[in-house]
Amino acid sequence: MSVEQNIMSVDESVCFDIDLIRRYEGRGPRYTSYPTALQFSDSLTEEDYRQNALASNTSGVPLSVYVHIPFCHSLCYYCGCNKIVTHNQSRVSKYLENLYREIDMQAELFDRSRLVEQLHFGGGTPTYLDEPQLRDLMQKLGNAFSFDESDNRQFSIEVDPRTVDDDGIRLLTELGFNRLSLGIQDFDRVVQEAVNRRQTIAQVSSLLNASRDAGFKSISFDLIYGLPHQTVASFDKTLDTVINMRPDRLAVYNYAHLPQRFKGQRMINADDIPAPETKLEILDRTIHRLAKAGYIYIGMDHFALPEDELVAARRDGSLQRNFQGYSTHRQCDLVGVGVSSISSIGNVYSQNSVTTMEYEKLLEDGRLPVRKGIAVDDDDLVRADVIQSLMCYDQLLFDDFDATHDVEFRTYFAAELDRLQPLIDDELIDVNAEGIRIRPKGRLLLRNIAMIFDRYINDRQTDNRFSKAI
Ligand code: SF4
């Protein structure tokens, strides 16, 4: 099993086995980090963050900056994001004032020689900001950090199609963005009404054309299955439209109905949510239709056309899973600014305050808004690498692993290897003398496989803080 062979297997079709999926169905982490955010604690202080950030300059690795804009004009009932639905501009101004403070304080910690190769605006709705606000924010970031000015940089933004017109798309290019994702979810009007998010095919089509004309690369669509009133036939129609539009990437998420956690979801009538069998059928159809249309399954809800950089990153070893899902530029330190943003610098994860009130108060007091985090230990690092390998590359080679770590895989993970036996019996994975390889049946159950290597897992099959695996 060589890396080359694994590249060949990228376009193997995913095997959808409904009985297996039902058997493994349960809640589990999405492993956008390991340890997951549940392990973050307030024992990591603001001073720890500062010292770690300063020390990271010796590595000289480039930076990836994430900016959280929490505002939205209206509530999409399914939403589980950290957002504020408001029309109050003074709230936005106050937030931006504090965000600017944070940007200055954060930038002081990093050497100017460290280029920002990746920038991502997420939310909420980053395009909630109007033109002057977006211009100011980009200028602020550009002054505080050193932007990579080469073609290599990836500056991306999440776009709510209801908030941007074709001129808005051109503005985003002018500001330096070269990647974007459009929140589609579903084109069906009945579904859109039921989740309070109305947008037309014409609107999206026009933005897509404007984005292509403006030179955006890697245009991505987000879809959600499991929304109220969705049927196999209705979602098929949405897929017809999407496949016809041919975005470079697609993220197709499972709607997790957790009304006890997310108040807005109480607006959704649970009886209108498709039955589990319907959801699985929708997923099955989606996977097959996208494969037929030429999309490659990257893993965990993500699909990309063969020419897309995610596929290239999978090939050259620079693919990673992080807080934005799958991403390239694995080598960067991630600096998150804004309410609830997560940073990953060296071996330390940290998260900002999750309430705007606390976030703003700390900054007004001259403090960084870091509230919790974790300094990962040697065991975490080893396990994180195993989970990254399996989730990004569908394999782990023992020799490669042993050459890069101080431990010998088969000895260190002897207990985990034993626990993999049922997954081997179910044909989710192969384990042989060379390593572990995910089989087509296992590709939809990546998190179930990764959970075997998670030392913090403690009966999370029933832990409702996690979404369901499928
Ligand atoms: S889905 Fe996006 S636009 Fe809708 S409420 Fe959530 S963050 Fe706001």
C-alpha cells in the first residue's frame, strides 16, 4: 500500500451500506481538531496564549487568519452557528471597534516576516458588513499583518446570496478575496419557507457567473439534507440545479435537530423533518449523483472536482481538517479573531469568549478575549496525527508513522488495534503489515473509525453535544 496507490483510490466510489450505517449511527465528534473543543478548559490563560504565540515565532511558519463576523439579517431556523440576528448598526460598530482592538493586539504577537497565506471570513454572515465596513476591516488586517501578495494565497469568504449582488462580488475581488462559498442549503421553495431562508435559483446563478467572471477560484456551495419537507424527489431537483451550475466544491451537511441546544430550531416542526430512512436515501442519491457528475468525495461531507486544490492537497500531503472543515496549507499557525474564534498555534488550541458581551468587555479592559483552550501533550499529538491521516488520506502507513514519531505504532496502539477488529469484520477498514486503509464502506463512517483513537471518548455514542455521524 503506497501513497501512490492511495491517490489512485481517491476516485473510488464510496460504498453506501444502509444496514452498516444504521448499526454505526450515533453521535460523535467531527474532529475539526484533536483534542476536540470539549477538552478546552479555562486553565489556559490569556498569558499562556501570549507566551505561546510569541514563542511560535521561532518556527517562522506562515499564518492563517480566521475572522468571525457574527451578524445576520434574519434567522435561518436550522442554524447552529454563533450568530446575532440584528438590524442595529450601533451593535455592529461596537463589535468592529473591539475586533480592531483584538486584531492590533494579536498582530503585535507575531513577527511581521510571517506572511498571512490564508484568510477566512466566517460567521454569522461576513457579507452583512457594508462596503465601507468591509474595506476598513481588510485595510486593518492588511496593516496589522503581512499579507502574502502572491497567487499562492487563499483568501476566502462565506457569502450569503441574499446579501450580495454582482457588484458586491466584484468588491470582494477588489478587496483581495479569491475563494468563496455560497450558502445554498436547498433550492426548494417549500423547504426554504420552512427554514426561513428564501433565495432564488436566478439569484445564485447570477452570483456564480459574477464570481467566475471576477476570477474567483474554488467556488463552493453548502447544502443541507434532513431539512423539513425535504423528500428524495425534491432534493433530486436541487441536485439537478447544483450539478448544472457545477461549483468546484460542495459541502453537504446533515441537519442535526437539537432544539434543546439551539433555540431557533424550535421553530421547526419535528414532524416535518424527513424520516431517517428518507435522509439516508437522500444521502445515498447525493453521493451517487455527485460521483456520476465527476465529483470526488474528499471525506466527511466534502466533495470536489478533480481539478480543485483540495484534491491536489490530498495528493501532495497538504490537506488538513481544521475548524473550517477540510483545508489546505497544513503548515500554517491559525490565528482566530472575533467572538468564539478558535486559534491553533504550535501545540496550543485556544478559543475566544463565546458571548459578544464578554468578548467586548475583555477588549475594552485591554485584555485579549482568550477564554479557554488546551496545550496538547505528546499523546494528543500522536493521536491527532493518526486521526488526520485517516480523515484526510484514508490510510495510515506504519513505517511512515514510526519514522516521524518517537513511538512504534503497533506497540503504542496495541489496544486500539484490537478494538478495530469489529470494523475490520464489517469491512470498514483493512489492517495489514503495512498499515490501516479505509475501505469504501468506511468512508462514510470516518468519525466512527477516528473515535477508536480518541482517548477522551467516554460513551459519546449517546452524547448529544455532538451531531450524529450520518
Ligand atoms: S445559517 Fe448563516 S445566515 Fe442563517 S442564521 Fe445561521 S449564520 Fe445566519
